[in-house]
Amino acid sequence: MFDLTGNVAVVTGASAGLGRQFALALARQGADVAILARRKEKLDGVAEEIRALGVKCLPVKCDVTKVEEIQAAVDAVVKGLGTVDILVNSAGGGTCIPLEELPNEEWRKVLSLDLDGAYYCMKYFGKIMLDKGYGRVINIASILGKGGLKELPVIAYASAKGGVINMTRQAATEWATKGVNVNALCPGFFASEANGPEAMEAMGAFIENRTPMCRPGREGELDSSIVFLAAKESSYVTGTILTCDGGWTAI
């Protein structure tokens, strides 16, 4: 069950953090993986990790806020790996600035990366899936797309991730009879490149206080969720917002 051998997965934001973890999780299940990000040198390092698992890996430099780079990435993936079966939209980021002080250009920057980038990748990579009548799209949202957060001023990030959640529902509805399933994964607080040791330590008290499991997520605890949503066995699962947050959204 959940064997991804013969599948080609595309993971954006895969040069570090959760994107890297998602790419490795899919590779461990047998998928060949195209990894996309802006930093080619970091992609090359992740590619070596993935190839060590015995699968193919194609690193592609791509800024998901630029449509022309996404289109070029689609061509590179099809040429290098033949097709696309799975798309994980993991590229994203945010900033901590109060709503009333947030520069307009910063608002647009976060929405362009987190929401527009996911839409463009879904649109252009999705065409390959639609043409063959099979695909799995997994949009990485956040628990901050499902509710507010009093401890940090994250208006742009929360807005973008809320948009990702409902974009997922609408895309799932539009593609439901076309063989392409679209779901979203909402992680809780996990260490990542953006949430480094200092940031996680600073947030530690409120994460422990507000999370029923009294801790942030650990590396590997998102793997089963991403693999499940990517697998052929999830054929009747679409439009689902799967949360992995230690119980954060349960209270």
C-alpha cells in the first residue's frame, strides 16, 4: 500500500525545510522526484540525498512567482522525467509585521509566493495531469489559514494560507470528474529553515500552551500525511483539508 514506484512527483520549495522533507518522503516510497526552488546549489544537495534512495531526481531552478519560470520548469520535468503524477505546492513564506504597519509591497510579496505561486503551479503542471486523466495535487497550507493567532502578527501569511485552503476546495470541485484529486495539508508548528532554533525557542511557550500534545511537530511526522494524499489509494479523497498539528485546531 502507498507504493509510489513509477510515479513522478514535483515538489516546490524543496531546497530546505518541509519541502525537502516532503520530497524525501515521496522518494522513500519509490517516486522519482523533480525538486523546484530558487537556490540551485541547495537543490543539488537535496538531489543527492534523494538519488541515494535509488530513485531519479531532477533539480530545477524555479521562482514560482514567475509564470515564465514555471512554464520552463514544466518543460524541463516532462523532458527529464516524462510526466507529472503528483504536485506538492510547498514553496511559501511569511513575515511578522502588524497589519497597520505592513508595507503594501510586503503584502503583495507574501500573497504572490504563497497563493499565486500555488495557483500557477497547479494550473500549468495540472494540465499534464488533466491530459492523462490522473493526478494528485497537494497544497501546503497551514493551521494559520484556519484561524487567527494572537501571539504573532502574521496577517499576510494567514490570509494567503486561508486562500490556499479555499482554492484547494474549488480546484477539487472543478477537477473532481477529471481524475485529478486536489487536497491541502495544514501543518502545525514545525522547525524549518524559516522557523530555526532561535525562532522555535522564542515560540516554545505559546506552542506548548496552545497545543494539546504540548510540543511542536517533529521531523518525519508529516511524512505519512503527504504519502497518503499522493497515493493512488486516496482515489476518493479530494477537497480535503488534512491537519497535522498535535491537536492545535481541536480546541
